[in-house]
Amino acid sequence: MADTGIPDGIKCDTVGNVYSGCGDGLNVWNAGGTLIGKILVPGGVANFCFGRSGELFLLNETKLWVARIASSVRGALLEGMGIDCDEFKVNT
């Protein structure tokens, strides 16, 4: 349960932690439902996505933030799909 606002943009990492944008920022719960951390963001977080290892892109109505957390953290969405986020290269 979120302390502030309604959870939005809910995603998991590869070890089962649950992340959600909330009225006070990004909240993180472990697989048992215990709140284990917050990234406080003025105006809250409406949505977010995992980037490369340890990167989170946080969005609200007017801004975009990049948060760097433990490099071992990876989003579960791409897990098992044969996609390695750290190997993406952009050709310019």
C-alpha cells in the first residue's frame, strides 16, 4: 500500500521486488509486501522504466529523472527474452 497517492506503473525486478510510482516518488516493496525503500521525487512519479543495470528513468507530469541504484538491479520485463540491456548500442 502506498503512503501517498495511488500506485502507478507497477514493475518488478529480477529478484521479485515490486516498484511503483506513487504520490511521493518511487516506492519499492519486497516480494512479501514490506516497504523496503523510496526515492522521493517532488510531484511524485507517474511512470518509470528500468534502464541499464542500476538505472531507473522516473517521469511525472513535467520532468524526467535518472536514478542510479545498485548495479545488480535489473528489470524483470526483459529477463528470459534474450535481451541484455547492457549490450544495447546506439549508432549515431
